[in-house]
Amino acid sequence: MIFEEFRKETLARGIPYWWRPRGLSMAPTIDDGDRVLVAAAAPESLKPGDIVKFRAQGVFVMHRLVRLDRGEDGARAFVFRGDNAPANDQPVTAAAIIGRAVAVERHGVQRRLDSRFELWRGRLKIIKRALIERWRDRRGGALVLIPALAALLSLGSSTAFAHSHDYRNDDSRDSRDSRDDRYDRDDRYDRDDRDGKNSNGKTPALATLSVIGTPRVGRHLFGVAIDSGHGLAVVANRNDRTVSVIDLLSATTVRTILVGRGPVDVAIHASGIAFVTLAQENAVAVIDPALGTLIRKIAVGHHPSGIAVGGNIVVVANRGSRSLTILNAVNLTPISDLTVGRIPRDVAINPLTGVVAVTDESDGMVYLVDIRYPESPVFLPPVTLPGGGRGHTDDYRRRGPRARPVGIAFDYGVGVNQFVVADENRNAVHIVKLSATGTVDGIRSVDVGKRPQAIAVNPGRDWALVTSEKDDVFGLSLSSGEVSSRTDVGKRPRGIAIDPQTCRAVVSNSKGHSASVLVGPCNVLKIFSLSPSSARVGSSAFTLEIIGSGFAANARVGLGTLTLTPTLVTPGRLQVTVPASAVATLGSLLVSVTNPADRGGSPTVSNTLPFVVNTDPLKLTAVTPNTSVADGLDLALTLTGQRITSGARVFFGPPTVSGCGVEIETGSLSGSTVLRAIVPGIRADYYGIHGTDLTLRGGVYCVQVVNPDGERSNTLPVTITNPEPTLSNLFPSAADQGSPTITMLLNGGGFIGTVAGAQILPTTVVKFNNVPVSAVPNQIQPTDQMVITIPGTLLVSPGVFTVSVENPAINGVGGGTASATFTVRATNAILPTKVVAIPEGQPDHVAMVGPRLGAVAVSAQGLIRLLDLSKLNFATATPDAGVVLDPPIVLADPRI
């Protein structure tokens, strides 16, 4: 009713108003999300070809007028149809007519829709469609006219924006701004297109953004993060109390990790350690996605939601307590806590400037905090988004819906310092540029999708992705502020993350129990791997697959002196047929990919990788041993194969996009068939940590050999299982009831861990009375000693409790649990005492000089008495004989 009154009032006064329809039935003239200027129009003034807004079956529709009819009662009837609709709409009367579309605005550029050119262009579309339909029905007729009409229409579409008119100086601008998008969610112009699909049921997908896999995960997905180093993505499954780990290369789920109640968001440190906010536990879970283990939990504020990692700092937005918690990512301890906003939702960090940005969905603002000194963070001036702010002044000045920022991400690089915010109320993305001092240099808003939620940025590469509740994802060019691509994903996408190395992205679909793995454009043209990387001389033609990023649709492949045209092209994958003539002679051929030049530019050439043509390709047939137990020591490997040349390098570790892990130490080579290598263990001393943690923890790894000419062998698996831990003793082994937080030394063996920054973190899970507690391995002997912290809340009640250590199994093999007891003494317990009489008088100094051997000094007599404490019997009250040893030790020069 409010909109009806507004419409009647503005049109009655002859004032046009702006309206944003939804759907694709009028594309490309009016695309989804374009703003259309609607002006009053008498029904008798309408002509075929006009684009008209009218009401039908209780909803607003904007279609093109096809013809005028007469009803049975003789009244004038109007027949409309969308340019992409399969059939005409039901006729409507003059009472349903609202107004005529006179202009459309797209990405800030406006053009007329009521010009003579546009009118005739619309009429030609009607004629073209009628001829096509007549030909389909009769298989004949005026088919010869169709090519000419199509050419004329294409000419019209290419020159359409030349007939534009700038309304920014018109009085109608105020009318549009005063109402803005207030009616976007209530009014739809296309009944058939509300779900973002064409009227024929198909959704247009741009080739620059495509789905390559939909792995199944848990229930009610939320946040997602990507570990580029290991090629893994971690997705939070809120209703399953788990996270799912996805392999980016194969787009499959490789493992599920139980983390706790209400996992919401995920962030990953450069070491591969992941941090997961647990909304229902008011904590952050620390996990190792590569191993599938839970390391520990850290208490934070109430109802944590967003989380981000920058350098060695972790920042958590606590939605329930209106605060930020700053953590140390290396030693996993809280640094500071500060109050911010009303409902902090998401958080992002610029690692170059040390600035944190926090979205506040209540105020429509973004708060900025300088955490270069995390112990004493400094607030910077907050950013009020369009439609944001608090108080009567902001409410009065607000035009359009109130801003509700949700997802946020930073874009940074050389000369780039900005953040991007998804505003679900205004159906827009705000690009906010910052100065070097943290002040706002400008805000640009981009209309995108329906209720955008999460956003991810590929830093410094002018590319961002944003999810929409219409089950799709939009690609944005941040420099131009335009939507560059779009693709459909699963139901209700909630989280998104981009891998800057491969330009792959992962979307968490909260209602679809699945994730969508995307391949998008990447302006860094790069080759990661070749498959195969070698061929036998004289081989027949074969298919070469190239994995990389930034491949254009018209890319060409260079192989030696040949230029080949790919048979399959995606932004991250190429396939090309290699002719037999290319492998007719021995040698090494350099493979490259070239993207042809754009207008006025120059071609872009990738890096090169060698493709080796030989008599016998490099091949590994066996690795000894192929299984081992994690002990933190060096692991010697013997690799057996063929055509291993002098200077070959060996790589070992988790499988990655380009091969296996990291380069390890190489030993002797026997002929061309046996190569020895060493996987360095953990080598820590007082000056730091050296070596690797590959043997300090279990895992399924691979090994690969690379010859000096660049030829890569196949990979072979090596499994390192976790040992069964042992506990020899605890110190202390008892504490009084009600004691404050205590630290305890655990001595044993078989403890496992991982390296994060400059510290070793435990992978062995330590529990006190079945409650996980914080643990820190001895940095010199991490497999034998740990120091744990028992909070005072666990020492409230007296009794005998269990301290346990647990190593997870690897593929069902290895691991185990060991335990010891810890006693909490009742506070009302009275310790037994015994009085020992010293013959020479009252002693004034007491000391322990050995096991159960005490000494007391009687300074007045200048002597010392030794006491044998093993003779004490606390069960009796009588003096014990033999406690005071004779003779006394008399000092030659008595001193006090």
C-alpha cells in the first residue's frame, strides 16, 4: 500500500521514478539488476515496441507491448511479451497500466528507451520473432528476411549506448534517490524469472567462471578457507560439529575433522594450521587439516563468528559480546580483547598495513583497528557505508534501505589498499579505498545479485567473488567496479574463498550439503604442471594436459618450435594433442602458454616447463621403506627406478598441485637406478628450529624425483604412522582443592607435533579428566616432554583424575592413548606432622642435603646436626629413634 500511494502521487505529478526489476526476460535491453526510469503514460498513447510496467496477477511486470486487441466487451486490451519469454502474456486492461520505461541505467551509464531508434528496434524484434515462429509452424514463409533483420538488430544493439542521455542533472534524480531500492524485494517485473533463470529454464553462465566439482560435505555449511601450500580447502559444517577438508586439485572431500559445537568460520595460518570459530562453545578450535587432528581450543568472547589471519596474528569477531579477540597464532595465546560496534559480523586483515576491518551489521558501518602493536591496538576513524550510521540524523538522511554489511575482504598490493564489503540489504558490494593513514579515499557501490553474503578477493589481481542468495556467484572487476562473470552454484551459498596460486575458488552451499569448486580468471599466466612430463622417442600422438592459471579462451601452446591449438581450455586447465613428429627425436622441449594480445596490447607468455623426449622415461618403481613411525628423527629413503641422472632432486611431503611437498636432502646415486635421500627430522636447539616436521607427525605423503632437465617422475606413496604414546610420570602429580591454574610437566614418549612459525605445536591431544587442555612441547625434546596447563576450574573438586595423551590413527593404523593419575587433595585434609628434638637446642637453619637426609644448624653452639628422615613414623605420636645422627658436625669458625 505504501508503494501504491507513492506511485500514484509521483506519477500524478508527472514525476518519473526509478525502479529496479529482477529477472532476465528482457535481457539484454534490461538486465537483471538494472535500474529503469518509469514515467507516466496514458494507455491510449502506448504503441507496439514500448516497454511498459503493468500489474498482472498481483505482481509488477515490465515487458514489451506486442499488440493492441479488443476484449469481448469491446474494451481495449494490451498484449505484452518479454524479449526472452517463450509466449505472450495474458492480455491486460488499461487499468493495469502503470507507466512507460523511458531510460535504463547499468553500471552508472544511462541510455534512453523512449527514443525513435529504440522504438523501431523493439518493433523489429517483434517482427523477427513473429517470422521465426511462423517459419517453425509452416517450414517456410519469409525466412529470407531473417538474416537481414538479425543484422539490423545487431547493429542496433552495438550502437545502443551511443544514444544515451545523462539523467544525473535532472530533477528526476532526487525522485530516484529518495526511494532508491526500498521496493526491490517487494516488486518483481517478471513472474517467470524470480529465481534468476531465463524463461526457458536455463541459466546463462559465463565461460570465465565455471564449476569443476561439487564434493559432498556436512550439514549447514558456513565459512571456508584455503591452504594454498597444501592445496586444501577447509569448510565449516555448523550442524555437524565438524569441518570438511577438500582437495582443490581433485575437487573431492578427503577427510572430516570433529572440532566442536557450532563451527562457523575458518582461517588458515601460513604453516597450514587452521583456526575455526565455535559459536556455541565461545572458543576457537585449532586444527591440522593435513593430518585431520584437533590440536586445542582457545577461549574467546561470546558467540564468535568471523575470523581472519594476518601474519602471526589471529583476529576473532565475537558477535555476542560485541568485541574483538586478538590471538597469537604461534603460541596460541590471547593477546588483547577490545569492544567494537554493536553486532560485529565478519573481519578481515590487511597484512601489509596491519589494519583490521570489522563489519557491524547493526550500524551499517565498518570499524577499522590498527593492530601493528597487538598488545595496544588503536581505533581508526570508522567507515559509514551508504545507508549506514546510527541516530536520528543518519535515519533522516538515509535514502534507500539501511545498510547491512556482512562479508568483508581486503584487496592489497603495490598501490592498492582497499576493502570490499557485501551489503545484503542494499543488494550491493561497496569498494572502499583507504589512504596510507587509514582514512577513506572513496566509496564505490556495485549492484550485484540478491542479498550478497560472502566475498573473497584475489589480492592485487583486480578480481573478487561474491555469493548471492539466488544460488549464484558473481565475479567483480574491482578497478572498474563492474560485474565481469557469473555462474550458478549450490543452494544458498554462504562462504567463499580464493586460492591465489591456482585461481580456484570454493563456495560453501549451506542448504545443499555440498561445496562448489570453481575455476575463474586469473591475470597471472602460469604453468604449474604437465601430465605427462615425458614421452618415449617415436611415440604416437598423445594428449598433453597442462595445469596452471590465467589461460585465455584463445590461448596457444608452445612445444619446442611448434605452436599448438588446445582441444580443451579452462582458466586453470588446458589439453592439447601432441603430434608424433614432436617426439620423433631425443631431447628436451620447452612448454609455454601464450594468451594473444588484446586490442592495443601485447601477447602474454607464461613460464616454461620442460617436456623430455627420451628412450626410457624417468620412473620410480619402489621406495624403501614405504612406511615408518613418526619419531622426529631423520628418515633415510632408498629410491629405485630408471633413468635417474646425476644432480636429480627429491621431493617429499603432502601431494600438491605441482608434485610432492618440499625438496629434501639427496644422497648417493648408484648407476641410474638407485638414489638415496634423507627426510630431515626436527632439529631444534636453543637458537631455533631447523629441519622439517615431516617425521614429527604422521601422514600420507608422496615422493618424487626431478632430473636436472626438469623431467619429473611418477610419485610413490609413503605412509608415516603415529606412535602409541607413553606417560612415565607427572610433575607435580597432586594439587590442593581450589588451587589456581597450575602447570604440569609430562614425561613420556611418542609425542607428535607440527611446526608453526618459530614454535613446535603439539598434535598429541592432552586431556585432564577427558577435557582437552593446553600443551606446549619441549622445543628441544618435543617427542619426550610437554608442559600442560590445567585451569583452576578443573581443580574445584577433590578426587583422583586421569591425565591422558592421545595420538590419532592414520588411515586406521597407529596412534593410541596413554594415561596417568593426578590427585586433587581435599582442603580440609590435615597433613601429619612430627616433632624431632635437637639435643643442643633450638635450630635456626634447616635444609635438605640429600634424599630423605636433612640438616639443621644450631648457630649458638656452632654445630650442625644431620637428620635421617626415613626413620620418621607418622603413624605414631612417640619420638622416633635414630632420626638425629651422631656425632654432630662442629664448625671451627661458627657463623650464622
